[in-house]
Amino acid sequence: NYDEKYNINASAHFYTFSTYYAFTLMLSDKVSISSRDQFNYNTRIIGQKAKAGAFYNGNYAIDYALRPNLRIEAVAYFLAQLNQDSYDGNNHYYQQQMGISNTKERVLGYGPGLAYFTKGGTLIEAKAFFETAAKNRVVGYRPTLRIAVPLN
């Protein structure tokens, strides 16, 4: 829950509406290519006049089956903000008031991944992203671990 008295919150205190397209192309029993392309629109921060710009992000992977339940991956993601942040509807506010000529974010991350499927269908996936081509954001190393459990 968002609370102004804390510097770190589990929420950004605004809504993001997203639409995406995802696909996986099975080139063979061992090789597949997949992608998820997403467009995101942000609302104003609740109770404030600031609004982050809309952005595109994409996730990409090429994987190879080492065994039927173990895949090695080459993974990447790209994020690009499409328009400037605004304040009270003014897209030039941060340039005019603070001298920040460009508030658009951008980053490219790439690296290796490993996916393991259990007999019950649970996916355990680890990835390590090395970020580059960053603009207006912190860049670094981003490891991720995902566990997906089927509900059937």
C-alpha cells in the first residue's frame, strides 16, 4: 500500500494500462524463439499533477533444449519511453522549470538464461541481464528468478 511517509513503497501511486502481443515460434524440437511486445500508458500520480510518459517494452528469447526439461537461453529486453514526462498536462514543464531537456527513459538488457521444467510442470527460470544503452535511468546488472506453478 502506498504511504507518503515512507521513501520506499510497494506502489508508484499511479495506474499503468498495458496491452501486449506475445508469441513463441517452435523452429524444431530443440530450438524456439519467443517475444512479448508491450505498450504501457501511465495515469497521473494520484493526488498530484505529475505523469510519467507512455513506454514500449519488449522481452525476447532464443532457447535451445539441452534435455527435454532443460533449456539454455539467450535473452534480451528493451524499454523505450515514447513521450516526455508531464506536469499538469505540460510536456515541456521539466525543461522549462528545471532545465531537463529530455525525460524519456531507455535501456537494453541482454544475457544468458536457464529454464528447468519439473515433472509436475513447474517452471524454474534464472536469467542474468547486463544493461546498456541506458538513458535517464540507472544501468547495471539485473538477475531474475521466475517460478511458475501450473494451477491444474
